[in-house]
Amino acid sequence: MGNNLDLMLFFEGYVRNYRRLNLNELHNRSMFTRREIEHFSNLGEMLGFSVFVEDAKYDKRLKRNRPMDLSWWKWDERIDKDNFVSLALHLERENQWDKDVVTIEKLFSMTTEGYIPQNVIGIQNIESSSRIDYLNKLVFKKNTKQQSNVLMIYRFYDRDNDLDRVWAYQFTPSGIIEERRAICKRDELGYWVSVFEEEYPLLKE
């Protein structure tokens, strides 16, 4: 596929700009979802895509539309003056642990021609790291058919260190090609900040 985006670079920007989301200890989960979707919405617009929230996508298995949390569409009149050229990105953001499989099913649903995303991002809160291997195997299995460029971001609470760990995996149809790990925690003012794991020891010196 010639339209793969550098999704791990997107993850790096997500981590390094997390404080700009202005999320604090008083915000509920819905606000986290809203702000994170807004982050990727703004990114898509700056990159020149047509961006939509809660955009309809037909699911052949369920025989009904299921909205995409966020979609980026490519428009280019040099190629087609009447239709979008491609669905460049489908993003889902989910807070509930018990919807992790549903989130993956939405990202890799059987759909109509033109709605198969070239790039996929899933941001999922999970109960613990022990769930990741199962979910990644499911992503790989489903992506052997869909053939997308994929970034899965899993967030879970580390009780021992009182912080959230955020682990990201980039897939091609052949499997995982890159992995990055970050942490997310509240600062002294109660705002959520994020940094890569390898940089975190510097903050504690």
C-alpha cells in the first residue's frame, strides 16, 4: 500500500503533547475520549484530510451502519472530482475494558468497497498487560484480510507505581514491526502528563 502513514510518529506526538490536552484529575473518562479524538482530528486537518467524527460505516456482518469515532478521508480532484479517493484512517477510542474485542471488530469490520481503511488506530483502556498478547493476536488475524497499516495503543493502570502505562504496537499485514512504551501520570497540579518509559527515570532524579 502506497498510502501508509507513519503511525508510530503519530504515537510520539500523542505522548509528547498529552499535557496540551489539559486533562486533570476532575475529568471523567468521556472527556479523555473527547480530547484524544480532538487531538487526532486536528492532526488530520493539518495534514490536509477531510475529517469526520461519528462517521457512518456499513458493517456487513451486522447488516447496519456502525459509526467510526474518527475518520480521515483523502480528497484529490486530480484523481476523482466527485468522490473521496480513499478512507485514509479509521480511529476508535474506548475506555471500557469489556469492549476491547468490540473495538477491534469495529476497526476490522467487513464493509463495503471504499470503506476499507488504509490506516487504523485503536486506543483502548485494558485491565492489565496480560490482555495485550490476546488482543494483538486478534488484530493480526483480522488484518491478514484487511491489509491495513495499524497502530494499537493499550493503556492500563500500574498499581505498584501509581501511574498508567501506555504501550503501542505498529502492525503491517505481516505482523508487529515496532513497539514503544510510555507512561502517563498526574503532575503536582493534578494534570495528566506523558513521557516515554526510557525518559521517565530522568524525571525522578
